[in-house]
Amino acid sequence: MRLVKFFYNKRTKWGILKENEIEILKESPFPKIILSKKKIPLNKVKIIAPANPTKIILIGLNYKDHAKELKMKRPAQPIIFLKPPTSLVEHKGKIIYPRGVKRLDYEAELAVVIKKKAKDINKYEVPKFILGYTCLNDVTARDLQAKDIQWTRAKSFDTFCPLGPWLETDIDPSRLRIRAYLNGKMVQNSCTSNFIFSLNFLISFISKIMTLFPGDVISTGTPPGVGPMRPFDTVDIEIDGIGKLENYVVPRK
């Protein structure tokens, strides 16, 4: 099932996407999905990022092949950091290249959206707390990351978290092919089977640090091949079983 969040008639709604038609939900899907029996063509709506996060939590260095590429030792525990909800941008939305940034990188990632409040859960409980899976681009001002040492500024500009295009509820996240394309050329290509820390372990680990709320986003790290984007580039993140997140880089006016 594909859950889509959209804007229609000046209102935000959720629905189930079936080919080129959306079955509208009576309310948001947290924690229960209730259909309204109303339908609308997909081309009549504006798709927006499929989450309502109080926080966006991401993982650093979680692919074995990425650690090998960087010649870095695998971390003993997950490295976590945050992006603010203001960094979200939708499928086909614009990534704004900030003034003064010398290098802006794409990072293809698998993300999940939390279904219900979670605190101190074990890894076997995790699946019942996941609403769905989606694509995320962890846009990073790489020169600022190197300059600041800690990552907050480099990761947190508005539009630095493209998310979407929708949530897929019925997939096995352990063996998903993940790719990034820059101007149509494949630049990242790996599989979630290369995770250092499993998805269930990550979410359990995070829940023991901070309470997770419905709509929160957790992203799972990026594979090898990270590289720079420039104004007027297009960047696509594609994950098997989910679809393709498409965005366009523009200079800040």
C-alpha cells in the first residue's frame, strides 16, 4: 500500500495511491487508516513530504561498502544526528543552494516514518511502530561540515531534506536496492543488505535515547558514491519497491 500526503483545495490530506488515483483518508494515518470513500485523480493534487515530524533523525556511516570506500573503521554504535522539520522538501521540490556554500552533496537514503509513540522498545517490536518506508536525500554542505566539525549547520538548511514521494507499507527493508542519479547518471548503487546496523536495531537504539512520536522520520545512512551537486542539476533517489524521489537544485536568490 502506498500512502501519499497531498495538498488539495487549500487543505492537507492523506490518501492511498492506486495507479493514477488517490483514495482519500478521513484523517491522517496515525495510528489507524480509515478510508473516506472519496477519490481524486493524482494529477489534481500537489504531493508533499509524507511525514509530520517533530524531529528527523539520521544515521552516519551505516553501509559497509561506504566505510570501505572512506577507509574508515566501522562504528561500534550508531552515529546519530538531527535535521529540523523545516529542512523538509517534497518530491519534485527545489533544493536551494545556499550562498557561500562551496560544495553541496547528495546522499541517497532509506527512511521510515514512525506510526505511534515509541520509547524504550526492543528490536523485535519495531515493525509495529513503522508506518511506512520512503526515499530521503540527506543534502549536506560538505565544506561547512568539515569546517564546523559537528554537523548541525551543514545538514539543516531549509530544503536540505527531500523526502518522498510516498510511503510504502508492505516491503522487506533488509534487501532493497538503493540508487542515486545525478542528471540521469547513476552515482550511487548499493543495497540495504550492506547495513552495518539493521533497521530494527537502529530504531530500538534511538528509542532508548529519545521518545519517538507519530510522523517522526528516521533515515538509515547512505551508501558509497556521495558527491557534489550544482545549481540546475537534477538529483533522483530510487529505492526498489518504493519509487523515485526527484528534485532540482536552484541557486538562492
